[in-house]
Amino acid sequence: MGCNSSRLTCSRSHTCGVGPAVPQAVVQLTLLMKIISLARQSGVRKVIRFLLDLYNLHITPVVPMLGSLGASGDLAPLAHLCLPMIGEGEVVYKREQMPAAKALILAGLDTIDLEPRKGLALINGTQYSLAWLVYSINSALRLSEVCEMTAAMSIDAFDAHPSFLDAGIHAVRKQVGQMQSAEAISKWLDGSEVIKKTKEHLQDPYSFRCAPQVHGASRDVITYAKTIADREINAVTDNPLVLGDGDDVRIVSGGNFHAQPLALTSDFLALALLSTGSISERRSYLLLGGKRGLPPTLAQNPGLESGMMICQYTAAAIVNRNKILSHPASTDSIISSAGQEDHVSMAANAGIKLYEIINNVWKLLAIEWMISAQALEYRRPLKTSPQLEQKHIAYRLQVLPLSGDRSHSSDIDMTENFLRQISFSRT
């Protein structure tokens, strides 16, 4: 990437982003990642101090979502991120969007006179792509816990046979995530009256019987993604770099700004979470099928009421959306910069798709939880485990059992909010 003109041109000319504004949480992460990277070997202390002030004072630049190719750095979004340094662009400050110049005055901050090296250091780097991945990993770690809890509720709601949770099955395969998943589901079901009762069947559909294998594979991908993200957080990815010390100080140009590791990892994690959501939808479908002593669609008056039938339609539509989004962004590369940038990663687009997929999976788990909680009502007087009963009771304080047909949209929203905020203490 070339930026040979002095002072302000890099920051101005590269602010070409379009589309909706990036969520503030992702922008704040981008700021933090940029600070960490610049603090290592870039020789731009005044710039770092300014970025720290933005971060600590919660002055959040408004960054359009689309514009990065994920190579030569996340040029357009990082230019928008740093434009407030010269008193330009828009920011959100004290919950109000305003011109950056106004926010700096209110916060008592001065602009910076950017020199060529400083402008280049700011817009080279992978921090925007990295922020999407880091945000999604944090969400995925939480989501994996919710996934096991929700599956456990569905297992009892479907009256599934517990044999597939035998620890010996998972030990002989030696897949770490699978063992973790089976153990988590087993703990959620420990003490359940439903799981202990005699079953009339020996095995269940794969969405129940193979839950540890599918969930566990996704867990392993989350672990891998965390490894890649941890390396990148502690990496220097701008260009050129100031290397060495003392008499050996040298300025060198390289390609650490190429975000291929993040592109591939974001695409990989997206596929893993697609599977998590897909198997959840299958369990929702089976719970509505009128099997194992459950009424069709879980309606009190099947045939006269629709029950939760259309909730599965919504889940199916979400799964389809995720399948569309799962196409890897990293398979594409479009030549730019007069052929100089002849291979790009598209890591930012991979991260944006990943963000949408994971938010969709939260909705799929909300639908499964809502359906399994209703199905559990038909297992009474038997109870599930004490820990799941506790969650069920807390949930019913927010979402009442189904009594005749009603709108489910608000129920899905409240259920998602419940799952996102739930405590995982099992005592």
C-alpha cells in the first residue's frame, strides 16, 4: 500500500467505507487491538496516547462496515477509526453521535498533526478483522455453554435414552471437545427423574444421540480460533516496522498486514457455529413432531391450535440464512492497487459474516429452549435435574407456558435475552 503524501492524506483519502455503522463494541475492540499493536514496535507514542484517550473516555468513532480487503491492512475502516485524530469524522460520545471535533472539545483533547509514518502505521494492520473474530470467539464461548444446557433440557423433554452420554464412549475417541460436551450435558442432567425412568426405546435420532460429537467438534474449533486470535492480539501487523534497538535499529517493509490467518479462522468458526445452530433446529423439529408422548406442535388442542409449529419455520429460515452466509469469504481475492495488492484475504468480510451467524445461532438456541421448556411441561409430575429445574423456574418468571395460540416473536426475543444473561452456577 502506498501513501507517500504528507500529514493528513492517508487518513482522509482512505475513509471510503460504506454500509451500516459497525457495532460500538466491535469498534472499541478495534481501538484496543490497535493500541496493543502500536505499543510494540511502531514508534508512534503520541498516536498511542490519543487512541488510549479515545478508548478510556468511550469516544467511539463511527466506522462504516464495508470497505476492507483484509490485506495491506484494514485500510478503510482503520482510516475511519483514526480520522478523529485530525478532528474529522463522526464519533459517539456520551450516547450521542456528533462530529469528532465537537467531542474532542468536550473531552478536552487536542488533535494530532500526523506525519507520513504515523498515518501509515494507523491504517496498516489487521485490527478491524481481528476485532470481529475476537468478539465472536467471546460470544461463541458463552454460546457453547448455553448450547449444552439447552440440549440437556431437550434430551429430557424428548425422553431420550441416556446411554449415549456414557463417558467410556467419548474416552475411546479421544476428541477433547467431544469429551467436554458429553461431560457438560451429563452434569446438567445429573439428578433428573426423567432421565432415570425406564425407556421404551434403545436409541434416538442423531440430533440427540450425536450431540456431544457435533457440539464437541465446534468446541474444538473455538479453541483453535482462540489460539489464532491470541497470537494476533500480541502481534505487530502494521508496516513498515521499526526493528532492533540501539545501533541496530532498522526500518523494514514486509507483509504482516495480510490477514489470511484471520480470514481462514473466521470462515472455519462460521462453519462450526453453523453446525451448532443446525443441530439445534433439528431437535426443535423433533420436539414438535407429536412423538414420545408429546402432542403435535405442543398445542393444548392439536388441530384447533398451531402451538409452536411456526417457531420451527423461523428456525428453518435462520438455518437457511446461515448456510448462505457460510460460504467462505477467504475463497475470493480481487486484485487492487494497480496490481501491487494482487492477493487479499477478505478477512473483514469473513468476520462480519461470522458475527451475523453467531447472532443467528443465539436465536436458534432461544427457539429450542422455548420449545423444550414447553415440552417439559408434558413430562410432569416427573422433574428434570435440580439445576435445570432452577433455570426453568427462572425462565417461567419471564415467559409463561403456552396457553392457547399467541404471538411468539416477543417470546423468542425474551428467551434469547434470558439465555444471554443466564448464570452458569449449577449449585
